[in-house]
Amino acid sequence: MTTTDASDEELVADEGTPRQFVSWVTLGLMTTASVASLRPSPSMAIYGLAAIFLYLLPAVVFLLPTALVGAELASGWTGGIYRWVSEALGKPLGFLAVWCQFAMTIAYYPSLLAYVASTFAYVIDPSLAENGLYVAIVIVVIYWTGVWISSRGTKTVAGLSSMGLVIGTLVPGVVLVVLGFVFLGQGNPSAAPMNATHWLPPWTGLASLVLIVNNFLSYAGMEMNGVHVSSLRSPKREYPKSMFLATGLVLLIFILPALAISWVMPSSELSLTAGLMQAFQAFFDHFHIGWMTKVVGVMLVAAALGGMLTWLAGPAKGLVLLSRQEGYLPPFLQRLNKYGTPQNIMVAQGVITTLIGILYAFSGDVSSAYWMFSVITVQIYLIAYLLMFVAVVRLRRTRPEVERGFRVPAVAWVAGIGFVASVAALFIGFVPPDQFGGQPLWRYLLIVGGGLLALGVLAPLAFLTFRKPSWVHPDHRRPPPPP
């Protein structure tokens, strides 16, 4: 573990091996690459200029607290969120935290692939973007194709994640924003009002702010790069600078494309899944280069699929390896194939993903279904963050002797703000947004509440309740005590 003020001469670790430092700028760019995306832009473009406020608010109350708290925990304890929560609150809650990181993907993949389906529709036939049967078929086919590829231990797709930042985020994002400024510069009116009276979203009750919940998922994962805090020369001084840099870049990547979409697409016509492509098509048609719509569509789809493939087995494998040590899952779900991939649990996950995907076929509103599954994803993930915020405060009190490469200033306040914001987002997620006012409330609550309860609470509780000593893998069983 590095000290908080390492000098230039301290380039050798205790073992005599050269230390490898990264600059705070590099870490900031790494963090930006792991968080930034164009996918949430349409949901915020609905608000026009108020999108700036709706991105800044969760950045202050959630993004920064998770990044700072994650840095302290990662620089004090290896092993990720399971170790952090287990050390502070016990192993059952540690399992709950790591389970939620895995379970959120069950709801996340259908929403991600619905976005892929709607985007790809603009390459073949834009009218398919809101066709539930088409979206369902794409979700099922692409997910199982991804499982097949991942189960073969294929590593050739690993580079797609880094290329995805450039191909599917930076290049299309810059093109979108540049076209937006040229569009306005030609004297064309903005579809959304751009004056000072629209800095805040119109207040019509909680439903008017509910789309802000999606931003919590947009920022999720900011804490993951905290593991690299020990690679900074002076973590106490450089890590905050790195996080402020990443936060600024992430906000630019989120806000500017959302504004560009709002300039050309009226909110009443904007699809939450296909809104990005709607904006590109509108801009390209305006500038008489409509053929570029298909090119950008292919770029966005390739980047999204590359990102999915590179970490499809990641959360599942982490859960399986932990369960082999502690016996949290039945042996059938712990099995690894000859490539070291947790194929059985990925198949079980795929069955649920397929059932969710089929729901799109019976949905009369693809955007509505996309939003509901996005909310379920956020709520499940927020359970893990709530446990993380409690863990950092408790560990500061119970394990003060553990050396940390970085310490959160005013940790109780920082973690408290993040905790309260997460609770608020969790509850606001049960309020349907204004855009779905015509949908039956009971159906919305049943799907969102049922998804959270089943995947985030009942499933891990069942595994803990029926857990047996024989579920521990033979390689990790303790020998019986001597007679």
C-alpha cells in the first residue's frame, strides 16, 4: 500500500519489484471510459435545458460520494464490495451486496438490448424501432449468441470495450454535438426552449422528476476504479483531482448530446430507446447526408455489443468463485466449463432474460417497457450502494488501524449524502414518469416492485436460507477437527 505522500525516489515496493504509477489524469480518463455513454441521452433530452440540472444533481449527491467512498474502501481492503460489506456488516450482507451486482444484469441486459434493437432498426427499417416483437427477437437472439461466445472463453472481443469508447461514444457524440451547433447556427429554432426560465424541470409532482433515477444507473461503476488509487504517487492529493476531472468529462459526454437531441427532436416524439437515432436521422436528413444514419447505427450497435460481450461473464464468474469458497449457491450453479466460464449460471440467467425479453413482444409501448426494466436495474444496484455507504462509516469506527491509501474527508457526511440520495432514488423509481401517465399504475408497480422484490430480496434470501455446508466446493472445505 502506498503512503499518502510518496516521493519520486520511492519507486520500489517492499518486495523489491518496481512500482508502476499512473498519473491522476490517466486515472481520470480510465474512469471516464468506464462510466460515460450516449445511451441515457434521450431520457434526459426530454427535459431540454433542464437536463443540465438533472445531471448535475445526482453527480453531486451520488457520483462523487460513490467515487470517494470506493477509493477509501479499495485502498484498505482487496476483494471488492463483498469484502468491504462483509468486514463491516457480516458475510450474509456481503453476499447480498455482491448478489445485487450480479442480479442487476438480469434486468440490465433486456434494456441494453432493447436499445441495440431500436438502434439497429435505423439500419434496416426505422419503423421496427417501436415494434415489440422485433425487439423481443433481437433481445433473445443476441443474448444467447453472447452466452455462446462467452462460454467458449473467447478473448478476442476484449479489445472491443476500449474501442467502444471511441467508436460508440466519442465519435458519435462529437458528431451529434457539432451538427447541433451548426443546426442552431443556421438560424433553425430549437425544438426545446433554451432560455433561463427552463433551467429547472417543470414541477408537477414527483412524476416530473422521476427520469432523474436513470442517471443513478448512468453513474454506476464510478467507484470501481478506486482499486487503482494505490497506483497514484500521492493518493490523498491526486485522487480528488482525478475524480473531479472524470466528473467533468462524464458530465460533458452526458449533457451536450442530450442538449443536441433536444434541439432537433420535440419531446413528444422522442423514443427512450431510439431517441439517439431519431436525432441523428433528423440532423443527417437536414444536412442531406441521410446515408450516414446507417453508418452511425452500425457504430453504436457494434460498441454496445462489444461492451456486453467483454463483461457478460464477469459478474457471474465473480459470484460463482465466491460461492465455491463460501457455499452460497448450489453446486450446479457453481460449475465452470472447460474454459473456466460459469456457463450454468449464465444459462439460468439467460432463461430469466429471455422471459423478460418476451414481455417486449406483448408490450404496446417499447419505451415504457425499456424504462421499467431500467428502473429495476437501478433499484437492485442501489441496494449494493446503500450497504457500501454504511460499510465505510462502520469500518472507519471499527477498523481505524487499517492503513488506507486514501481517506474520505468528513466521511460520515459524504456517505450520508450518498445514502440519502440512494434511498430517495430507490423510492422515486416507484413513481411513473409523466410520459407514461396513460399506463395503468398497478402494472407499473407490479413489474417494478415485483422485479426488485424477486431479484433483489427474495432470491438472495432463499439462497442464504437453504444454504448447506455441502455447497462449499471440495477445494475450499476445511478439514474436520482432530478427534
